[in-house]
Amino acid sequence: MQALIILATFLVALTSAREWWENGNFYQIYPRSFMDSNGDGIGDLRGITTKLRYLKKIGMDGAWISPIFQSPMEDFGYDCSDYYAIQPEFGTIDDFQALLDKANELGIKIILDFVPNHTSNKHNWFKMSEQRIDPYTDFYIWENGTYDEASGKHLPPNNWICSFRYSAWEWSDKRQQFYLHQFGVFQPDLNYRNPAVHQAMADVVRFWLNKGVGGFRIDAVPFMYEVSRDPTTGKIPDEPVAEGNACPDPDDWCHLKHIHTQDRNETFELVYDWRDIVDKFSKDKGDYQRILMTEAYTSLDNIIRYYGNGVRNGSHVPFNFEMFSNSNNKSTAQDFSNFIDSWLERMPKDVYANWVLGNHDNNRISARYGTAKIDMLNILVQTLPGHAVTYYGDEIGMKNVYVSYEETVDPQGINAGPDRYRQLSRDPERSPMQWDWTHQSGFSTANKTWLPVYENYKNENVFSQLLAKKSHLKVFMTLTEIRKNASFQKGSFEKSVADNVLVYKREQDEAYVVILNFNDEPKTVNIKEIFPAISNQVKVVTSSVQSEQREGNVINSDAVFVEGNVGIVVVGV
Ligand SMILES: *[C@@H]1O[C@H](CO)[C@@H](O)[C@H](O)[C@H]1NC(C)=O
Ligand SMILES: *[C@@H]1O[C@H](CO)[C@@H](O)[C@H](O)[C@H]1NC(C)=O
Ligand SMILES: *[C@@H]1O[C@H](CO)[C@@H](O)[C@H](O)[C@H]1NC(C)=O
Ligand SMILES: *[C@@H]1O[C@H](CO)[C@@H](O)[C@H](O)[C@H]1NC(C)=O
Ligand SMILES: *[C@@H]1O[C@H](CO)[C@@H](O)[C@H](O)[C@H]1NC(C)=O
Ligand SMILES: *[C@@H]1O[C@H](CO)[C@@H](O)[C@H](O)[C@H]1NC(C)=O
Ligand SMILES: CC(=O)N[C@H]1CO[C@H](CO)[C@@H](O)[C@@H]1O
Ligand SMILES: [Ca+2]
Ligand SMILES: [Ca+2]
């Protein structure tokens, strides 16, 4: 087989002692689904605490937890009604402290999901703002709109649409004004042009830093600021209709081009301000760096800007949605190679790349790329230079769960109706973690869990995969172990694509070669030709479960046999 291009060598920042987060291994916990300690069928904080040892065992440095703050749960926590309180079904502030203490003892950092764009309309700030009680009067974005004499109706100030369909403006009878909501009607946007809001949110950040969290994952970042009123017209400008006719329904969010409500320059500055807070806090404490992770579904250029602007630093981990959003089960080795290049070429100096292929808003890896590719994609995420982020359960290859329309609880699924819910509901990727083969897979003692446990849990669970000679989990654990090796922490990165096979080398003292076969058929790869300096024989470090290449096998580097949809890691001997 012919070797094509050998790309530039990317040197990862060489730092002497590794800080906990550098090239870190992160895990996303969806708290309702991780572990239920009290038998109500819903995962909780005490449950998570009992499973922290597991996170340590599988090699995690940190875990970010989807929202746990007090909330009416209309958007499962992404509608916060008190940033200082824990939602009772998850436990108490003492339970959270116990979780942090245990995590600290084990050396795992806990990262909180922080939703700063909006609160719930049940938040006291909003109730007081509605009544014009200071200092909350201007905590939200209030506008008069216009009054239409003919119909006797109040009309919104402009044409903006919210993410959940229909106008982004909602009339408040109490205040006799409209408020802005970029998400649900029940999620009023905070007014970041008010310095008191800045202050209030900075206080929240410091409060949880003081409790001992390792940082924050910031939700829906691009939506933080909107354009302000045009001084000449006195109006807030409309957004133009999106090009083409891709989204004809005028009530759909995608109908408009969001030039005034997303990725405003002030938003980047706000992220840099929060970075200053965590940097100052870490410096004052003098122990370790607290970090920011940011969620922004936006252009690659904008995602990269969240890292910093050359003068100020921003997010440590601006989630890499470039590969995630643009790849599917048809993506080729060349496609993946291109996604890798576009990120590595554009990211600034002195930062780390990050790789993520799953979260609570998207179908599971097994559903999007096919079950055969699970190990191959876990190998990819774990062996590229930079941070790796794993959505709970992807390490054991968890599958999307079937949920009937009657049982659907995700508002996005319910709103879609019985015909379309299967495309839009996010319930299938949120099913309970499969721990073992007992009742409800060991997740809960309840007879009914908030979402059903995957039917085949008896065969596919953490416990059985730990016992098996070879399993997704065993592959994953080998990967997280070798990742600690200097070759992956600060080694070079050279890559080549041919025949729909992606091959790359990570080298510091040892040379590791990763081979990912995106074909359904087997290929024999000559890695000696691609990397002439590699030894004539190499040892298999790990391979996909369906591969015949066993760990420890020594094979010739000029003819490495790789089955279809299989990933293999070898090391020079
Ligand atoms: C909104 O309406 C109130 C009451 O009619 C009026 O006092 C205020 O000036 C209006 N605000 C703007 C910005 O037009
Ligand atoms: C936003 O920032 C960019 C980069 O600094 C600058 O080029 C641009 O003019 C700014 N846009 C506005 C509207 O201020
Ligand atoms: C930004 O981060 C880089 C890399 O960690 C560091 O060298 C630099 O001093 C930071 N800049 C500021 C303004 O904090
Ligand atoms: C690829 O994904 C599409 C969309 O999810 C699905 O319809 C198709 O069956 C999948 N193909 C394979 C080979 O898995
Ligand atoms: C669960 O179902 C079993 C069998 O139907 C029943 O005996 C048990 O009481 C139920 N447990 C709870 C907590 O409802
Ligand atoms: C890196 O891995 C090699 C072989 O896989 C091993 O010999 C070496 O001790 C490891 N080094 C570290 C620092 O873990
Ligand atoms: C991936 C993610 O966290 N998505 C969230 C973005 O923000 C909205 C509103 O807060 C949520 O509904 C999404 O779940
Ligand atoms: Ca519970
Ligand atoms: Ca906003």
C-alpha cells in the first residue's frame, strides 16, 4: 500500500511538570443517569460519589457534571432558579461537599456546568425584575415593543426567533414589557450590559470555586450578548432571513441569520473576564489551575477565538465541535484527517487541542458511526495530541435506547410530536449507566427509572467488560494508561492517509503508531514505508475488540493486518 502525505509535525507545548488538566482526560456525567443512591429512579450526587473510584480506575483527570443547581427542570437544569442551591432530587449542598471531598482524595477534579446566558423565570431575580425592584430592575432585557391600536395587541420589538421556535420576545403583563429569551419562554436572558449582572455572576463563580470545584463548563456561550439599540433609529435591528430556502418555516430558529444575537465581540471579552477570575483564584490559592470549558456551536474561527485573542486568555477547552458536528458513519479517513488538520492549524500557540465525539445532545457514538467503530473512535480521541472528552457510557460502547413517544421526557422530543420525535428526542443517549447485570443494571433499585435501561444490559455492562478478556472498556483503559506516556503527553505527531486508512505516529522516547481502518474490508498496512525510522517489528498495544491482533503480539511493521472498522495501536520494539 502506498503512503501518501506525511504532514507537519505538531509539537505540543513542552512543559516540565504536567498540570492536572494539561492533555487532560475528561468525562461528562449526566447526573440523572449515572447512579441512583436512594431508589427514586433518578441519578444523584451520592450516587456519583460512590462511582468516583470507577472514574479513577478508568484514568480520568476530571469530570464535568451537567447542571445540578436548583431548577424547575423544564429544561432539565438548563433553567436555573438559584445558582447557590442544589436541586433536591440530586441531593444537598452537604452531599455535593462530600462528593468534592472524595474527588479530591482520589485526585479527580469536578467541573460544574454553568448556564449564564439565562435563568429560569422562577428565579427570584426575574420575579423582582418583573416588579422593577432594584437592583434587579435591569437584570434582564426588557423592551416596550409597539402597541397595535387596531388589534389591541402588544407587538414584539423585532423579528428575533428563539432556539425553541417562535418569537424570542415574551410579554410580561406584570411589567407591561417584553423580555428576551433566546431559548425557552421560561428561560429569560440576563442583561450583561448591566455591570450588576456581571458582578452577580462573578460572585457565583467565586462561590463555587471556594467550595473546591476544578472549574466550569460554560453553556450556550455564543448567546450571551445581543446587539444593543441603534442610537439613530432607536430600534433593535431585525435579523435577515437566512440565504436560500433551507429553512422556510418563519417560526423556526434556523429561518434567520443570527448576526445580532450570537458571537458578539463582547461575548468573547466576557469569557476572558471569567478566565481572569479563575486565574486569579488559582494564583491566590497557589495550588492548581482551575479551568474553563466552553460550549459553542459556531464557526471554527469563533470557537478558536474562545481560546483567547493573543492578549487575553479565554477558555482552556473550547469544545471541538468541528469533527463532532461534521462527521458521520460515511466520513472517510481523509475527512477525519482534515478535521484534525483544521483544528491543529488554526489553534493558537501554547494551548491544547481537544477531541470530543459525544454529549447529551447527540446520538451516541455507536448510533452515529456504527457499533463496529466504537473502539476505533475511542482510540482516535485518546491518542490525538490534546484533551480527550468522553461522554459517560461511551467507554463501554453504550447504545441509543429505544424510548416510545408516550415515555419521552425530553421537551425537544415531546414538542416534535409522535411522527418526528425519534429524530429530535435526546432521551435515547441519556439512558442509565450500565454498571452490572443485576436489577436495572445496578443503576437503581427502583422498578421504574426516569428513562429505561438498555434492554441488553445483562450482556453489556461495566462489570462484565471488566471480567472479559477483551472488551470496549479494556481497550479504553489501556488507552488511558498509555496516554500518560511521554509520547502522548508531549510527543510529536505525524500523520498519513491512504486507501481510507488513517495512520499516525506519536513519538517521544518510544514511537507509537496508530492505524485506523475506515473501510469495511481488511487492509494490510506498511507502516515501515510511511515511517522509515520505525523498527522492523512492532508490538500490539491494543486493538478493537473484533480484531485478531492480540495485545503483546509482535508483528512485522511492513505488513500490519487490520480488519475493517478496526483501530490498532502498536509500539516500536
Ligand atoms: C417604554 O414605555 C414607557 C411607558 O410608556 C415609557 O415611559 C418609556 O420611555 C418607554 N421606553 C422606551 C425606550 O421607549
Ligand atoms: C469585533 O472584533 C473584531 C476583532 O477584534 C474586529 O475586527 C471587529 O471590527 C469587531 N466588530 C465590532 C462590531 O466591533
Ligand atoms: C495566557 O496563557 C499563556 C499560556 O499558558 C501564558 O503564557 C500567558 O502568560 C497568559 N497570558 C495572560 C495575559 O494571562
Ligand atoms: C448511517 O447513518 C444513517 C443515518 O443515521 C443511517 O440511516 C444508515 O443506516 C447508517 N449506515 C450504516 C452503514 O450504519
Ligand atoms: C418492584 O416490583 C416488585 C415485583 O413486582 C415488587 O415486589 C416490589 O415491591 C416493587 N418495588 C418497589 C420499590 O416498588
Ligand atoms: C511508555 O511505554 C513504554 C512501552 O509501551 C514503556 O516501556 C515505558 O515505561 C512507558 N513510559 C512511561 C513514562 O510510562
Ligand atoms: C450541549 C448543551 O449543553 N446544550 C444546551 C445548550 O443550552 C440550552 C439552553 O440552556 C440547553 O437546552 C441545551 O441542552
Ligand atoms: Ca435518586
Ligand atoms: Ca443573551
